[in-house]
Amino acid sequence: MEIKVTKKLGENTTVEFKSTEPEFKKAMCEIVPFTQPDYCSLCKSTKIMYETNKSTTDKGTFIYIKRRCLQCQAQSTLGEYKGGGYFWKAFEIYQPKEQGVTGE
């Protein structure tokens, strides 16, 4: 079975996502996250940019795919189910933890 989704990213880019997973439910788990609208749940903006980065540790190399809201800078990271398939985590604004602050 082959399932395809064509999605417009930004103003000038179109991407086609395709699953060749033979089992219908598993194929849908791969494709469904890319059918969701790019919409920031925090500020309601539709101005969303996709970003990726890799991180290598002693546990392996990890690839991160993120949607970033260009209005409020919130981001949503693509999560992966242990049993296969993907989902978008909720949009959130990154706030680094303060380091070296002590109560006096």
C-alpha cells in the first residue's frame, strides 16, 4: 500500500510525504502528522517554519524535526512512538533553566 500527502510549506515550497508501509494503520501513523495544519496553538499564527538538527551523544545520533512559529518563536518537535509512527508535540516557548543562581 502506498499513501501520499502533498503539503505546502511556507509560500514557495511543496513537499510530498509518502509511506510504503504495507499495513494500513502503520502507514497512517507515518503520514497523519503531516496532514495537520501548521498552526501555532499559542499565538494562533500560521507563519510556521520547519527546522532540523542532529545531536550525537554516546547513545547515538538523534535527528530532530521542529516547526517554529515565526510570530512568537514557539516550537513543536516531531515525536516518534516506540511502536512506530509520529506525532507533533505541543507548541511551547523555550525557556532555559537558570544556572548558577543560588538563594541568599
